[in-house]
Amino acid sequence: MTGSDDPLSVALFSEMFMADQLARNRLSRALPKGMELSHFSVLNHLARSSEEKSPAQLARVFHVTRGAMTNTLNRLEWAGHIHVRPDWDDARRKMISISPSGKRARDAAIAAIAPILADTVREIGSDRVRQTLPVIRELRLRLESDEG
């Protein structure tokens, strides 16, 4: 058997892709009206990091193009969920931070999706999820290092 037809690898990635698609669909439906998963992800990242980021930094964090990130940031700025200011060291760049409105929107999103996440973990079992996390984390780190 060659690496290209390894049934274990195919099964693993097939399950991950399907789980990702199902999770995104389910969480997207639960988010507050007008909020997309990409908006929530950026707001959540900014709220957790509590430091300003450039659009390029955010694009790298989320593994998306700068254009895609600019689109998301434009929508968040229009909604009043982020502050955009010039970078004082390089006026060609912008710096992004979460606004009080953005924090409230992120908190509302967390409140909407938390029960879905908690129910899923409860149904699978906390112990099984804890055992699985290191494997998923290592897989993510290997995939990230391959991008480098």
C-alpha cells in the first residue's frame, strides 16, 4: 500500500472535513442575525488576544488571503464592531482592535453557540474529548508547519 491510497489517512481526513462542514453549518445558523462565522472568529481572536493586529497578521492567523480578510474587516467596521486606525510607525498600514460593540456582539455569539458546543462534548463524553484533543492539536501543528 502506498501513501496515496492509505485507507486510514483517507478516512481520517474525510471525517475531519465532514465534521468541519457540519460544525460550520450548525454554528452559522446559531449565530446572531447578520453575523457570519468569519466575523465571529475575528472578533473572538481580537477579544482573546486583547492587542491590536494588522490586517496582514489577521490574514496569516486565519490562513486566508489579505483580500478575504479586508472584506471581513470592512463588514466588521461597518457594523461598528472594530476600530481601525493608522499604524503610527507606518502610515501605510492599519491596526485593528475590537470595539465595545464588537465585544458585545462576540459575547452574544458565544452565548448562542455555547450550548451547541457543550451538548456535543457532553454527548461524546468529556474524557473522550480530552483524549482526542492532543491528537487533533498535533495534526493541526503538523499541517501548519507544512504551510511554513
